[in-house]
Amino acid sequence: MSKLEALRIRMPEGLQIPKLYLYSFLNLVEAKKYEIGQYIELRSEDTVRAILDGIMTVKEILEKRRKEESLEKSLRGLSEIPMSGRNDKNIFMKLCSELKCELDSITILEAYSDILKSHKVGGLGRLVKGLESFNIRRGGYSLPSIFKLELYALTRSTFFKDGFSIDPKVSSDFLVLMLAGYLVSRVGRTKLDKNSWASVHILPLDLAWKRSWWLILQGKLSGRWYGMKPADALVLHLLINLWDLLRSEPHDLMVLGVIDPVGPMPAAAAVSIHAPLREVYVRAERPLGYVLDEEWSRDALTWLVRKALNVDQDGREIAEKFIKLVFLSIQEDTRALEELSLISSRLEASILAMKQPKGIERELLTIARDARKIAGRLLEYRFKMLQKP
């Protein structure tokens, strides 16, 4: 058996989001991973090749997304690097100067890969040196605003506690790997309100995802999102789309809504939601699985979730109320299920009794009907469970 090569990567101290960007990339790296204190240790027969394959996977994902961007206006530029003012652009121009490439996300990944390949035997040595410390202080790269969301949101002072600098300097290796994780996590865009948009980032909270699962997740969640709030609707959206993956082994996620940097304005975190998929899946596996097993009830839930998330949806408040009751009902809250069934049926009946329902009333009718269908399916599941000896 060949000896495994080890590579230790120093995790960012005091900065959670850049750490999760690294996790997003490392979940695409085919290697054994161990958390040892402030380090992640990768072990593989060819660690450089594993890193290169991970980078090439990100490149392929970005190339696929660019084709999708050409068909959907709201997704344009999603595979590019958003930058604000001079500071961000100067950082990436400096990186491109070192890598001898144009300022383009895919080109940067290709150029960095070529440099690693050219080192041959020395490739691992470069990675060890470049990743052993997160803050190299001298001669490194400042973090662009897309990696400093917590700093803009949480502090105006020069230092965090324990003297952690607000402006750590990182190696080009760190910058490229964080960029790869940032880009692959940036799966879509969504409206925050009537006038503003945000990029949607899906971030792993650990390194437990298998590479194949993380790849599948990228495809399932890529594109335009209907919204990010309320949290119950967002978690249900993830459960519906990732159901087959979660059956294998559920893992929690963070969903981050980021207002991209533009002009003098830096990137800003607008929404941050922890999605406890493992906990909800354990509680809701059978009831929710029963709903999703039939196309008509799955469609009803999918549409109700979309209407609860969509900031432009007429009757959204009613959809949100029903979704909250659905979320409790799938976790076998009997009172919530009874309330869901009663309120949805009454609303549907009251609108059907109108002689000429108006636009908003017709929309409320479809919302109530979808909620009533879901309630009926869950009541059917409950009845079957009660009949079991």
C-alpha cells in the first residue's frame, strides 16, 4: 500500500465564513480529511493531484453555469468575481500578475493549476508553505470584501479580541482555494425585496459530504431562487430538492444571502440561515417522505413553499402561515396538523362560495387548496400509522 501524503491547512481564526468557503472547496477534494485543532489535514496518495482535481471540478461547474447565465438575465455574472472599488480589483490584479493570467475566475483557476503542475515534485512543498499559516502578515494578499463579510457586519474596530487583525494577509494559495470555494458555493440569485437582489451561497458546516454528493447538490440548487425567508420555507425547499441525498446521510447547511460588491460598496451579508437538515430529517423522515412519494402532494408542497418565499407573491402572508403549520405538522405536531386542515379547508370553501372571486382571492384559493391537499396527505399518513398494530 502506497504511503499517504499529508497536507495541513490552517483554518481562518475568528472568521467563520472564509472557513466555510474552504469547506465548500475541500468537500470536492477526494482525500481523507481530519480536523486537528486549528488545522484540516488532507491525506492522499497524491495530495497535489487531489487539489488539482478539485480545482478542475470547480472550473467545470463554472463553465456549466456560464451557459445557464446566458439564458437567465438574473444569473448573469454569477460565475465571475464581484469586486468593489479599487481595493478589491487591486488584490485580484496582483494575483493575476503573480499567476500571469487575465482577470477572470476560470482563467485564474486554470493558471494556478498550471503552476502547481509545473512544480512536479515541488507542488506539495508549495502547498505546505502556502497553507500552513492563514495570516502570513508580510508579502501576502489582503482579503477582498467578499471574504470579509463578518468584519463589515460585526466590528468597526481595528482588532478582534486576542489581537486578531482585521486585515490578515494570506498567500496566493489560500486566496485561490478560498475563491474556488466561494465561487462553487454561489449557486444562485434571489430577490430580497421588491428592489434588491442577493447572491445565494450554500455552505457546508463540516467536511462530511462525500464529493459525489456535494457535486449533485450544486446541480440541484443552482439557478434562480424564489426567496430566502421565512426560514421554515427555506428549509422545506432544501428538503424537497435534496431528499434523495439526505436519505443517504443528512448534513446541516448554512444558506447565505450576499449583496454583491459594486462601485464603492463592499460585499454585505443580508441573510444568514442555519438549515438544521439533519435534525428535521430525523423527525420528519416518514411524514414528509409520505408527502413527497406522490407527485400531486409533492407538487402542492413545492408550489406552497415557492409562494411563501416569493416577495412578489400575492397572498404571501397566508402562504407563510400555512408553511409554518406544515413545518410543524411533518414533525408530527398533531395540533398544527389539525389547524392546517381546518383553516385551509375553511378558506377554500369560503372563496368557492363567492360569486365572482377577484385576482387576490383566486390566488388565495390556490394557496388554500395546496395547503388542504398537504394536510389531507398527512392525515392519511397519521391514520395509517394509527392502524398499525
